[in-house]
Amino acid sequence: MKKIAALVVVVAIVALAAVVLTSGEGSTQGGLAVGVDADPDGNAATALGAIDQCVSVAKDDTFSVDVFVTDVTDLLAWEAYFSFDGSIVNVTDLDVELFQAANANSDVFNASESLPSSGGLYRLGAIDFESPDSGSGVLARLTLEAVGAGISPAILITLDANNDGRPDLGTRLKDPQETPLGDSNGDEIFDGTVFNAQIAVDRDCPPDTPSPSPGPGEASPTAPSGETPGPAGTGTGTPPATSISSPTTQATSTTRPATPSPTSTATPFSEDGGTNWNSPAFVAAYVAAAAVATLAVGGLALLGARRRSGG
């Protein structure tokens, strides 16, 4: 009987240990994701600190936000479309030689649009001609200038610009074989989790915490009352207050000194200072830009692959 009792105890301990280990693995939030960190403090080229969903700044401030990736494997080329309210913030500079430039033999080419940008949508991207990169880190650090009071989205957008049911613009990640990473439906656009942010100018960050934006084809979150929803399939929300990959910590919002001003809420993607998504000129220009960018990134990726293979 004593032997049987001892065996039961051992089996119970082993079972309990298995439950604890399984629970620990399940609570680790990882996986391939991209997003915007509203405050780069604590981030390094290949390591992420706290992912901030919002930052509060004063008008005329110059500050930075990070476009990041987590748990990627063999990334060679990428592009993304950063959407913002041009009446509140402008993009003035960027640095893409961070995550992809971390290897000693890296040769990073900046495939982004020229700057400054105030139109509400900015295409950025890069390719490493020499070596693919794996892990988590900062793809690009954008320098922004606060030009008006309000709350601007700071999101990586996926957009069906011509309303044909297929996204024309969006985040693309490719490996040396030009295989799209994180694409589940064959359109080459990243379908995974996208963490978005907000920038509050001359006011505090909003208290609400919407969910991350869904991938293409999923339901978009409902816009807050009084705001115009973003383009279909993107969402204008910000990430939940959770860490998303090691060694990140719990997400927080960061407040910087701001000059008090009368309360007013800027409407993301509005026609008065923001992006007019229904403009024929916008559709034509950015569908063309998407096609050119896709060909450029694909061609560069192929060239990089051939260089490494000695072809």
C-alpha cells in the first residue's frame, strides 16, 4: 500500500508540473507581429522595451515613433504604409538601419518615399542585400513634428483603395526566396496582428484601450462616437496593455509635457487636413505607388538572393 501511495504522489507531482509548464508557455505572448510603438524609450535595434500605445506631446515638439517587428524569421525585404493625420503631425525623417543593420555584414537599402510627408500616408521600407534577419526589433524609427492640436492615429494601414475586395496597400514582409511572411491568403500582404498607436498633441492620451487592428478580411473595430472609421480592414485602434514578445514588458502610455488647450477631438482620416480616402487622385496615386513598391521590393529581394547564391 505504501508503494502504491508513493507512486500516486509521484504521478500527481509529474502531472502538476506538466500543467504548470503548459500554462507558462501559453501565457507567453509571441509570434510574428508588426506595429507602431509610440515611445521608443527602452527600444534597441534588436530588442524591444515597453510597447506604448499612445504618447502625449506639445505642439511644435519633434519626437520619434518606432515601427517594429516581433519573432520574424529570415526577413530580407519589407514595406509598410504609415497612416497619420497630417493636420496634427508630419513625418520629417526616418532611420531604417536598425534591426536589419545589426549583422556585421548587412547592406541595408532604404526603399522609402522621400521626406517630409504631410499628406497622411507615408510608404516606408528597406532591404538587406547581404543577409536576412531573424528575431524582434525596430524596422524603422520615424521622426515626427507636432503641427496642430488633436489626436492623430499612428497606424500601419491595409487599404483596399479601389474597392475591388482585395487590399492594394499594406505591410509586406519577404524572405530571400521572395516568399511573403505572415501571409495566409496569398495576396502577399501581412495578415497577422498589427499593433497601432495614437499621438496626442496638446492634450492627454485618451483613456480607452481598443484592440489591435485585425488582418485583412476580418471585421474592423467600431470607431468611437464622433469619429470616422479608417479604411476597411485596418482599424484605427491601439494595442491592448500587454507585452507582445520577449523581452517586452507591459504596455503603457507615455505623457510628455504638453501645453493645455481647449478640448477638441481630431477626426482621423477626415477630409479637412487628414487623408481623403475616396479621392480619385489618392486612389490612382497610391495604387500606382503600391504596384511600383511591390515590384521594387520584389526585384531587390531577388537581386539579394542571387548575390548570396553567387549567380
